[in-house]
Amino acid sequence: MGRLALRGIRKSYGETAVIHGVDLEVDDGEFLVFVGPSGCGKSTMLRMIAGLESISAGELLIDGVRANEVSAAERGAAMVFQSYALYPHMTVAENMGFSLRMAGVKKLEREQQVAQTAEALRITHLLPRLPKALSGGERQRVAIGRAIVRKPKVFLFDEPLSNLDAALRVSMRIELSRLHKSLGTTMIYVTHDQVEAMTMGTRIAVFNQGRIEQIGTPMDLYQRPANEFVATFLGSPRINLISRPDTAASQAHQALWNAAGTVSPQAQKIGIRPEHLHLCSPGSGVAAQVMLAEHLGDASIIHLQVQGLETLLTAKVPAGDGSLQVGEMVSLGFDAAHTLAF
């Protein structure tokens, strides 16, 4: 079992509060991602769950048992850090089996557990090597293997892929997702990378300034963000935000707002994802000038200036629409059904 409950969790360093009363339920076998900008409290929360930071107020329950005062070693959690922290003088096999040896597990049983884990991670051929002979991705696999052999109730990952290059990060995301499915163990994963969050988590908790802004499935958060912060943090390219026009606003600004259809009188901004903006026939949309075109092969990212708007709008369009030239005038439209209001 690996069910967690966080009830009114707070963390302060002296007079400075960094976590402001977080309530959260984590189901057994879930892959939950904590995501948010640097300094938002996500790693601090993970360390409190692990027992590496004390809890200032509130209650942490692991499988229904209060764990606030339980030592890190006895919580049944295994943590994988951003740094690999492998013992340089030990082989891969010795690194992976070290915690078992310290726990008094007999050598034969230890070797069997290490061998099984290495096979699952596809690193059996690395067992005799020293860490200095491994690549970054191989070292991170060993660090993950060291956690797996302990058979914890909960795996805690603190930005484990941030030291890897782009290709390796993709490969390791796939590997971790595969491991989660095969092990069925609860995993909590911290990252500031919203692509990692969207592609790996069964649920995502979006942190901001020591609070959870919203928690839900990746597509729930993307399609139905609770507020402007969640909407702008998730999604690449970033969502377009258009402020409510005042009486002095340009006709183009007014036209964009009107195209959103019926918007709540309380709404101060509307949001449109770049993929929901499209180029239309001349005169049928809002006039916009191409300021920059980024060609990605399968699609193009077009940055557009609409008269009266202070910021550029971004449209993600099919590759066939990517032959636009800087300075060219186009007509811009969008489907009101995809509009978000804040």
C-alpha cells in the first residue's frame, strides 16, 4: 500500500512561511506530479513527505498512520534526487544493493533483488562497472534502481531528469512511465517542466507560492484551468491573453473580444490557446500583421500584431501555412467554443 493524505500541511522557516496549508489525497498506485516555477514549494513538500524536512503544522498520513514524527528511514519512501549521488568506489551492483546490505539482508537475497531490478531497468550489463564509466542516463537508471530494490511504498522523485540532455529526458520519461505501470507503486514526481508533467502524471498538482492552485488530470488542467496562473503555466507555446477592451480600444481589439461570444461580465481577460487561433480568408477575421514565423517542420508558430494590443498573439498553424513573410497582413480567427475567461 502507498496511500498518502496531507491535511493542512504548513512549513515555516522562522517567521517565513513557505507552505500555506496544503490538503491533498494521493491514491495507492498513483503517479502524481508536483509542477510549478522555482521557489513555489514543490520540492519542500516532497522533502516533508520523505521526512527530510520537519512539518511545521498539519498532518501527514501514510496508509492511514500519522507519520509526522516517523523517521525518514521508517516511512517506506525512497527518494531519487536530481544529483545521482552514487558512491564512486562501488560498482553499480554494490551501489544498488547498499541499502539492503545496511538493512542486514543476506548476500544471496541481496544479489537476487539487485539482478531482478537491473533486468527491469535493462542495466544488467552495467552491474560490474564503476559510476565513472557510465553516461548521465545510465547513472540515473542506477539511482532509480537503488530506490527500487528497497521495495518502498512510495517513490519520490525530485527533478531527476534535469541534468540530462533533451533526447535522454524523453527516453527516461518513457522509462519511468513504463516502470510505474509494471511496478504499480505510488510515485510522486517534482518538476518545473510542464511537458514532463503533462506526459507522465495521472494527476498534476500545480504549485504557486506555497499553495496548490489546482489539481486534476493533465487534460482537465489544460482544457479547464482554474485560473490565469494555471492556464499560463501549462501549454507551449503559452496561451494568448486578451484584456477586456475599454471605450478607447481599437476596432480590432473589440472584434477579438466579440468573437469570443458571450463572456461573463466579471471576466477581465479571455484566453485562447495558440492551436485554436487560425488564419482565415481576407476580410473574414481580424486583421493582423506577421512579426515572426518559427518553422518547426510539422507546424509553424506565427507571432502576430493586432492593432491596439500591447502584446503579440501566437498562433500554431499547419506547416502549409508557414510560408508567411514578416510584415505580411493576414486575417485571424478562432472558435469561440475554445475560449477561456478569467
